[in-house]
Amino acid sequence: MGKEFSIMPREVPRVETRYRRIVTPLPHPDSLATLEKLREFEPQSMRGQPPLVWDRAEDIFVYDKYGNRWLDWSSGVLVTNAGHGAPEICQAIVDQVNSGLLHNYVFPSEERAMLVEYLASLAPEPLKKIFFLTTG
């Protein structure tokens, strides 16, 4: 079971660095309704992270609605190495969505063939076989 963080807002020192900006109590009082809703409908195991309600992300940063900014320390799946909102990745997603083919799981596609070839070219021997999984 994850540690459950308190959602009682508390005053914290103001921080302004290259990677972080904290200018409000944490969690922000206006985010309590969201946090309470999540606690009502999600299991306690989902409470292992500080109760900071993310609003948007850009590059290596995440932001709340209230002027706070953090370095994304979450190691979130799919963005850890690329950052949030990289233009070339966003465009590739848009292009794929516009193609109408949103998934094909184990069925062949040109995109999958190109990706496995590319990944195999980066991998050392004997790791030249690629197996994709979908998780969520």
C-alpha cells in the first residue's frame, strides 16, 4: 500500500529556481475538490505521490493552474526520455491519428515494420528481436 499524503493545504517557503517555482500553499486550496474526487473513486494505492494536481506539461516541466512549476520527476511512461510536448512527437501522433489506424496490436503494419527495424539497429547482439506490448 502506498503512503497516503495529506491533502490539507499548508504554507511552504517560496521557491524560484531554474527548475522549480513554488508560489502557493501545497496542495493549492482550489485543487481540493479534484483530490477529494480522486480519493472517492480511486484506491489508496494511487496516493503514493504528493497531492499536486497537474494542469499542463512542457519539455521537462509540469505545471499546476496556480503558478507552480516542477521538474517532472515522475519518470512517466512514454515521456521520460523525450519530455512533454516535443513538436516532432506531437506531429507523429497527429499524423497517426489522422490516418485512422489507431492500433493494430499484433497485426502487421508498415509503421510497425519500420519501428522494429530501427530499434533492432540500435540494439546489441543478441537483442535484435523486438516484442511490443501495450500497457495502461
